[in-house]
Amino acid sequence: MVSGDSGPLATALAQFHAAADRLGLDDDLRQILASCKRELVVHFPVRMDDGSIRVFTGYRVQHNLARGPGKGGIRYHPAVDLDEVKALAMWMTWKAAAMGIPYGGAKGGVRVDPKSLSLGELERLTRRYATELAPIVGPQEDIPAPDMGTDAQVMAWIMDTVSMHQGYTVLGVVTGKPPAVGGTAGRVEATGRGITYILEEAVAWCGLPRDGLTVAVQGFGNVGSMVAILLSQRGYQVVAVSDSSGGVYDGTGLNIKALVELKQKGAPLSQASGDHISNQELLELPVDILIPAALEGQITSQNASRVQARLIIEGANGPTTPEADCILKENGVTVVPDILANAGGLVVSYFEWVQDLQSFFWDEEEVNERLSHIMRRAFREITSLAERGRMTLREAAMVLAVSRVAEAVRLRGLYP
Ligand code: NAD
């Protein structure tokens, strides 16, 4: 994060208060919605392969549960801290509300570089962290999912750990599991697939020509690589991608399949052939569409004026600071906000949970059809609100989301 711009929590709060102002929310509701309901911080020991013990710090935050159980990913990253997890939990509340999915918002994380652990260490860390979370997670309370640094295997360990404590299999405690243990068809691709649906809608809404559009994607993990694959299959020219080691650029379009194969062998993109660029340079390339799909706080007051893309689709959570938002708005850049653009993972997680609870599983075609329906419906609702209220898409998405959560809080009333 560059100095002068808001960090993730300040960004999330600024976005909330802007929506609250537009809605004329009273101070009581503002206080409730600006606070996180529950914040768990745990310090737990894990035995490492060499016999030593390391103490790790983990978090789980539930922001607001008025609309349903908590939902949100678990991040394993060395920079995770409580404020970041609170911001991510808050965005989950708004995302579920904007999409019309009956969940509250939550998020978790462990301060660790997962790449520095052996598979055995990763499993022991995950099982101990899951045990620490056990009092507050469950199919009716709070349902974690993958986020940066975690994957389907980590979710399988969490499900198994909670199940061992219960004495029977609890499929619905976590989503993003492998299909062999209660996962759904289409979950791995869901966030990337949802982004492509939203991108198609946004291209039409902005009046961009459909053919020959160029795209740059920052981040080449679950979200970034999947979106790059799907877009290149659909005829978009993906000209730049990056990971934490840096990026590659080819103005005529990259061979995404070859890059995925390179990553599958464990090599960073810095070892790919092509023109090498930094992550910062990627954001400023002369492309039509920019998809940040890595960390928050990437497009800031320092670089927003140099963004040349006409359309930004936020694959990551919180990649644009409020300061950058103002500059992009002035420059006529359309930003499709995270709580709409990357909600495909949440939506298909919801499908997975529903299938687990019913022990009745759908095929991938059904998953994708329902995903498309929900994503496109949310896009229409948000764009029509934006048009009517002369708002940006983020402003409209936040107004819609906050109004839905505020209504739920109001209707439920105050206990006791
Ligand atoms: P991931 O761990 O699979 O991949 C992250 C990617 O970002 C990797 O390629 C990594 O090398 C790269 N990266 C890390 N630090 C970077 C940096 N400083 N600059 C550039 N690239 C960097 O994570 P993911 O699941 O793809 O999540 C990416 C983003 O998408 C996060 O903001 C996450 O919250 C958001 N998101 C994920 C999902 C999901 O279903 N996985 C859903 C919604 C939103």
C-alpha cells in the first residue's frame, strides 16, 4: 500500500459510509453496520517437520449475520492481519446482499506463507486452526471457503477435522471442497466464470465493440488463471498476466495454456518466455480491460491516472482505493466492483452448501446456468440503479447491498 491511500479497512469503511450517506441511514444503524459482530484471534502451536514448534496467528471475523450464516474465505498469506480480515468480512456481507444470497459476511486467515510449509506442516496447521475455529463455525453458523493461499485440499482437511470432532461427516461446514467429498461441480472455475459473465455484460453496457478486445490480468492463481483461460477461449486477447514474481506481456496475445502448464510445474511467471513487466507496469498497459485478481490496494492515487483501460473488472477483493476510484471516475473509466464482479465464488459456494444440506447433487450445466442467471440479474439491478441515481457501479452496488442488510437488521429488531 502506498502512503496516503486508505488501507483495506479504511477503504471498506469509506465505501460503507458513502452508501450510508446516500441512503440517509440513521446513526444507530450506521454504528451496527460499521462494526464487526465477532472477531476471533487465535495463537496456536504447530509441530514442524524438524521437530520444532512454531506458533501461528489466525483470525476469523463475522461482520454481520442479519441475513444468514456467515460466509467467507480463509486466506493464508504472510501479510494477513485483523484489519484486513475485518475489511474482507465486511465486503462479504455486502457481496452476499448485492447478489441476493441469504448469507452474512465473514472471513478468516492465518499469517503464514503457505509456500514455505511442507504438505504435512500445511495439514497440521490447517487442522489445528480448524479446531480453534470450531466453536464459531458450522453449517448454520459460519461456512468458510478458499481464498488466497488455500485450496480444495485445505477445505477437505477443515471438513474432516470438524467431522472428527462431531463424530459424523459434516459436509456443509465448508465449501470449495473437492467433488469427492461433497464439493460441487464448477466450484474451482466459479469465480473466473462469474467474472466472464459480468465482463460480457459490462462490455455491452459500456458500448465497447465485442471483437479484438485486449485484456490484462494481475494475479495468476485460482481467479486470475481461470479468467485468463476462459477469456482466451472466448476470443479475447489476453496480452498480459502476472503473479507475485512479475508479469509477461505479448501485444498479440499470450499462450495462456502454456503459462498454466508452466505454473503447474511450480515455476513462477518470471520464468515464462515473452516480454517481462512488473506488476505495476501491468496495471498501466494500453489495454481495453484490466482485471486485478491478486491483492487489495493495487490501483491507488499514485497510479490511477495512468490506467489506460476503459473497463476495470475487480477480480480481487478491494483492489482499488477510494482515492483511485475518484480519479478513475473523472477519467471516465468504468469500474465493475468486487462485490459484483467476483461474486461467482460466493454464489457457487452457496450452491455447494445447498447441495450438501440436501445430499442431492447437480451437474455442472445446472450450476453454470444458475450462476449465469444470478450474476446477470445482479448486473442488471446494479446498472439500472446506477443509471437512475447517476452513480458509479460501486456506489450503486453498495447502496443496494447496504439497504438490504439495513432492512434485515431493522426487521429483526434489537435483542433483548
Ligand atoms: P490464489 O492464492 O489462488 O492466487 C493469488 C495470485 O496472486 C497468485 O498468482 C500470486 O502469485 C499472485 N500475487 C500474490 N501477491 C501478488 C502481488 N503482490 N502482485 C501480483 N500478484 C500477486 O488466490 P485467489 O483465490 O486467486 O484470490 C485472488 C484474489 O481474488 C483475492 O483478492 C481474493 O480475495 C479474491 N477472490 C477469490 C475468490 C476465490 O474463489 N478464490 C473469490 C472471490 C475473490
